[in-house]
Amino acid sequence: MPRRLPGLLLLLWPLLLPPPLAAPAAPGPPARRVFPRLGTRGPGGSPGRRPAPGAPTGAPYSGGGQPGRARSTGVCKSRPLDLVFIIDSSRSVRPLEFTKVKTFVSRIIDTLDIGAADARVAVVNYASTVKIEFHLQTHSEKQSLKKAVGRITPLSTGTMSGLAIQTAMEEVFTVEAGARGSNSNIPKVAIIVTDGRPQDQVNEVAARARASGIELYAVGVDRVDMESLKMIASEPLEEHVFYVETYGVIEKLSSRFQETFCAVDACMLGTHQCQHVCVSDGDGKHHCECSQGYSLNADKKTCSAIDKCALNTHGCEHKCVNDRTGSYHCECYEGYTLNEDRKTCSAQDPCASGTHGCQHVCVNDRAGSHLCECYEGYALNEDNKTCSVRDQCALGSHGCQQICVSDGAASYHCDCDTGFTLNQDGKTCSVIEEARRLISTEDACGCEATLAFQDKVSSYLQRLNTKNILSRRFSASA
């Protein structure tokens, strides 16, 4: 198998040949093996991808085995696609550099078969604002399309890459604007060209664009922020992220995209009908494979999720739950927690952890759950956690000497045993005979005092009456 040059070196190879004694070009970022291609559509409208390492047979068509072979033999026909260029025209892009970007766009257009049934092209121009230069349905003829590209002018300062991607997704990749519907199996592709760092959030909007079925390529120039390019581009990154040191060589990338858009077999033409992944076997042959966690059906085209739980090989102690990816995970019944082995379960002890919420007493039950109880004299409220006083007598703080009688949830009174009577303090008790004796003694003392007082008063009145009689007699004799 011939040795392939690293991606960036392959692009710059024509520039390195003449003259023989010329100084070598300054090294750019580390070159990587890059074999661009358009992914076939996978589950949910997402771009297709290469099979995971260790796929049983074959490998998806890469278009990079022998660069230019399809072009030179004239057997390459560009596949139908909806292509949107998103170009940065902020102040950091000088007028001559912006012209190079337009040349790059025009050269890619030259490699495409333009038409309503073939490739449709739109351009979104952005800086601090976003301008849709023309929609996918605007031009169906190559020359008018290239003239429209030549008339594009730079905008202003700012680099709102996220806003530009969102505008393309919401206003350009629509049926109303000329995009083919999802049932057409026509790829939706966007190529964003920038030399700066986005001044807005691109991660989330790029993820939404990819999830909607748009395949994103990111081309960075000079001082570009490479991490932002990686956040924008589709997977695998080595096939969707490109870097050039200057705008002077960006047009050389057009040949790489020609290889990417060249359809030489059913996988590239989009006529394979594989539900997940189409793998080119060479000589125009192909076969279908499924994403991880799925198995190929008898029709050799569609895929079904593998139900690993039904196989009973999962090892879950309690419950096996199938995931959307065809994998599974273990779960536990209520009141249990999954152990570190991710398969077995242990009963929870909310009473020991202090998370039970019981006001008085927490009681574990066998099911790994718990219940709340109250101290004696209290009743559990409707919330099954807090407690209210039910019987003051049962609390033992009433102070009754003999008998405490509950009058309700928060009231009580004291009573005495038979043969006893309640004292005036309302709490203590005395024997009834002793009480009578005390009452009798008190009555006797009271009578003696009363008689003595009565005798004293009678004696005093008698003396006073004698004085009055003698006094009247004395007055009469005088």
C-alpha cells in the first residue's frame, strides 16, 4: 500500500516542489493523517461515520488513497449536496485576503455539478453581524453562482461565529430557502472559514447544528483559535478540521474538498440505503454495518438495537435497563444503592445517615426503607415524620400524686384513689377520716372562740346598760 503524506504536507506539496534549492516552508502545526470525506447519514439524521476500531471488514471510502486519481481519470462526479459557506469577513481579514477566500469558494464551486438536482450552494457572510449573501435556491447555474461570490464584500469588526452557524442552521438549511428535505438523503454540509477567536459561544450552537444533520467543516487561518475549530467541526476531527498558515495558500484546499465531494461508489452517491454506516469495499462494491450496540438485520441494510438485558448475561442483581445505544446499565430497587461493581445492590440506612426527617424515632424496615415513630404520649402527624402531644398524663410530667386523668391532647386533671380526697393544690391527696378529724378540730376551736367572744360582748353591754340607769337616776334627784 503506498505511503500517504500527512494532510497539510499533501496540500502544500505543489508549493514545495519548485525551485529545487528553495528554502523549506516554515513548519505549521503538527500535520496529521487527514482523509476527508462526506459521512453517510446515520441514526436520527446525524452524519454517518467510520466504523469503530475493530470493525469486522472493510473501511469507509476515504478518497485519499491516491490524490487526484478520480479527477485525472474523469470518472468522479460530485455527489448531490446542500453546501453552505460561512465566511469570516471581520477587520482582521484584509481586503486581499478576503479575495483569496472568495477564490477558494469559487474553486470548490468549479469542482461541483451545480443544479437543482445536483449541488446547491449558499453563502453566509459574518463579522459582528450576519448577512445571507444568497440562498441555496438562488443560483442553479455555475457562472451566475461564481459571479455572486465575486460581488461579496467584507462586513465589519467582530467574529460572531456562533451566530453565523445558528443563522445558517435556522434560515439557510430550510426547505423554504432551497434545502432538500431529510427524506431526500441529500447531505447538508457547511464549511466555515475564520482566522480569529469567536466572540460568542459556538460549542452549543455547533452541537445543535450537528445534531440536526449538518456536517460541519472548519478551516482555520493564521492566528485562529484551534480549540474553537474543534468545538465547531464534526467527528472525526482529523477529517473535518483544516489549518493553513496564510490566506495565500487557502485556495489549495479546494482540491481536498473536491476529493471529499467526489462520489465514486454507492456509499458516496448516497444510494446505498444503509440505515447506519455504508462501508466501501472497492470496485464499486459496498456493505452496510451498524453503530455500536446495534446488529444488522436479515435485509443487510437496517439495524436493530441489541437487547442485552433479554440475554440474561448482564449480571445485574436487581434490574437491568437497556440504553438507547444498545448497551445497558444496572439499577436497584427503592431503598437500595448500587455498589461500586455497578451490578450488586446494598440496602440503604437512612436512619444512620440522618436523612430520614423523623422528628422523634427512625426505624429501618427489611425492605431497605424506613418509617418514623413517636415517643410515648405523642402521635405521628399526617406527614408521617413529625409528632404531636397525644396524652399529657403519659408524659409523666403532670405532678399528680395518685391519678392523672387526660382531658384531651393537651389537658388533664388529678384525681385520688378510693378513701382519699384531693387537696386544695389540685395534685396531692389525703385520707378521708383524717380530713374529717381536722375539720372537727377546726370546728371546735371555732365554737369556743365564738362563745368567748359572745360572753365578752354580753358582759360589756351589761356594764354599759348599768351605767346608763344610774346616770338617769342621778339626774332626776338633782
